[in-house]
Amino acid sequence: MSQIAQRTGIIWTPQDDIDLLAVSADADADFLGMININQAARDWLDNKISLSDYCDILQMNGIPDPFELVNEFCEHTELIIRMGA
């Protein structure tokens, strides 16, 4: 089971894959960083940037281990496919 499914207790099938990668800003977060991260996620999903570029953007915007986020996304996507959801 993916980490997302383990945390939520459900196999979540979003309308758009971006929902599995998007981040939101809280009161202490950098709003521009949130926009950069979310745009990078969209660009990666649309094959406009490479995985390496996406991870670089995540790191530049305060995500210390971008491959953990990507791995969670890939595991959950594979689980959705396996379950036929």
C-alpha cells in the first residue's frame, strides 16, 4: 500500500494527478514557493520539464528530499492502477 493510502486509510483517486503533488501554504509558508512547487508539478506531469528539473525546483523551494514526494506519488499511482480505480 502506498504511503498516501496508509496515511489516509483510503485509495484516493483524484480528478487530476496534480492533486497528489500540490502543496498549500500555511501562515508561515512562502506563498511564492508554493506557486513554484505547484507549477513545477504541473510542468513535470505535462512532460514540460524533466524529473531532475522538478526535483531541483522542489529543493530550491525548501523540500529537503524531493524523491520522497515523487516516490509517494508513483507508489500511489501504481496502487490506483493495480486496484483498477
